[in-house]
Amino acid sequence: MRMTSQREIILEELKKLKNHPTADELYLVVKKRLPRISLATVYRNLEQMSEAGIIKKLEYSGRQKRFDGATHPHNHIHCIRCGRIADVKTRPGNSVHSIIKDAAGFQVIDDQIEFTGICPDCLTTENMGNSH
Amino acid sequence: MRMTSQREIILEELKKLKNHPTADELYLVVKKRLPRISLATVYRNLEQMSEAGIIKKLEYSGRQKRFDGATHPHNHIHCIRCGRIADVKTRPGNSVHSIIKDAAGFQVIDDQIEFTGICPDCLTTENMGNSH
DNA sequence: ATAAAAATAGTAATCATTATCAAATAGGAA
DNA sequence: TTCCTATTTGATAATGATTACTATTTTTAT
């Protein structure tokens, strides 16, 4: 992964924003510093950087994906109306319901533990060397 | 919400399937019983039924939405490669990491508590009566 | 049986994202 | 420094999932 001014500035601006922007929201911000940048470049770099673990891709909002420059483990709440995402501050506790300390003013409707992984079939494919 | 044979059969077939199908996967199954059904009807009914709480819409897989006929609270794991979703059996425990009993053969990469709700702005809009 | 409201099939439109490709650039080798 | 080549970029086309539209059909209450 080479260092380009585009990638550098995309990462820099993403880290500044605390509101989990979509690719096109970030594009508008970056455009102010790099007026000739392409939306495809923003998409491409966000994808690459999230694959590299530099940033986090938030895919659970339904429509547009959102991106998070903060990579430390933390939880989110997302609005079923507008798709907006906010951080949730939690505290240790036995039940998932009890650990919310601050839901950023959201009215909490539901919670669910989301596990991510690789399914048995894809693990097999990976071992056979047919993956990506 | 009126009772139509389309809606009835969509729900029936969704409840039969345990693999969290996408709209088009379910469409193919339903088509066997109702050959003239439209894909738009499947989408429309899945949306309505999930809004009514009869079924559950799973939006966190990135690409296609998936649907779950089982509405009791339970957690899922999804494959970052193919998007497939499976149920995760959990047991009571203090930390999120410790509660996994069976991840359906998945290699677990990450977990996160996903909260759903309505954000302050949308709550205000709702109170002003401007929402749908 | 009838009428109004709601749902359907078929298809067009939309919207986010990805693919394509010629031109530009980064970064190492000479 | 200059040159080479793989990578990246910008611009735009293509894709794919979902939603919107509309004329027609169906449900259901009266």
C-alpha cells in the first residue's frame, strides 16, 4: 500500500470526524482540501484501509456503509429512521440490557450481539487457496 | 394489513427456512407455489412484516438484507466473505467474549453489541408529527 | 352485491457501490 | 538523478439491490 496524498488526507479527515460518516459525506469534506479527488478514490481507500485494519467499516446501518476512524473496541447505536450512528458508552454488567451508561440521547429499541467471522464453507475454500 | 395468499405463503416459507434467506432467495422458493408472484411483492411484504414485528430484518451483512422468521431474541454471526448468517447459541456470562456456546462452525473474528433506536433528531421530528 | 381501500404484477427508476481503463504517480533500482 | 514498473488515480460506465410507479385485481366492511 503506497502513500498518496489522497489516502493520507482521507484518513486524516476521517479521524477528525466523530460522526461515522458515509463515503460521500467524507468525499465532500476531503474535496475541500483536494478539489480534484474522485468519489471512487474515497470508496477505494476506505475499503482498503478497513481491510488493513486502519479504520473500521460499519455495515449494519442498512443503506449506506459508514466508517469509523476510531479502532479501539466500542459499541454503537444506530437510528432506524435516518441511519445515523453514535457511540454507546457501556459498563461491565451481566445482561446486555444493563450495561448501557450513555446512549447519546437515543431511545433504545433493541440490542443484539453481532458476531463476525468466517463460515465453515469459506474456511474450506480459503484452505484450498481459491479465496479472493 | 390485509390477508393475501402471497403474504401468507411468504411468511410460511420464511418460517420453514432456517438459513436467513435474502429476498430473492425467498422469492425463488415462493415462486414454486405461486408462479406468478412478483419479486416486488416479496420485498414489499418482507418490509411490512418486519415493520409489524412479525419477522426480523437483518441488515448488518453489508450487501443484501436477510430475513429471519424466528422472532425470539437470539444472536447471529455473519460471514465477512459470503454474507451468510447463522444463529449463535449463547449462555449467561459477564463478558461478551465468554458467552459463545456454539458459533455454528464459524471462526469468530469480532463481536460487538449492536444497539438499535431512534436518535434525538428523529425523536424531535416524530413529536412534531413530520415523520412518515 | 358493491364500493373504497389496499395489494399485486410488471417494470422503470434510483441509489450506493464496484468495475474499467487510460493517464498519472510513487518509490525502488540502476 | 533518472528510469522503470507496479500501483493508484480520476472519470465514467456498469452492476446489483431495492424502491417507486401505475394500471389492474383483490380484499373486506357495509
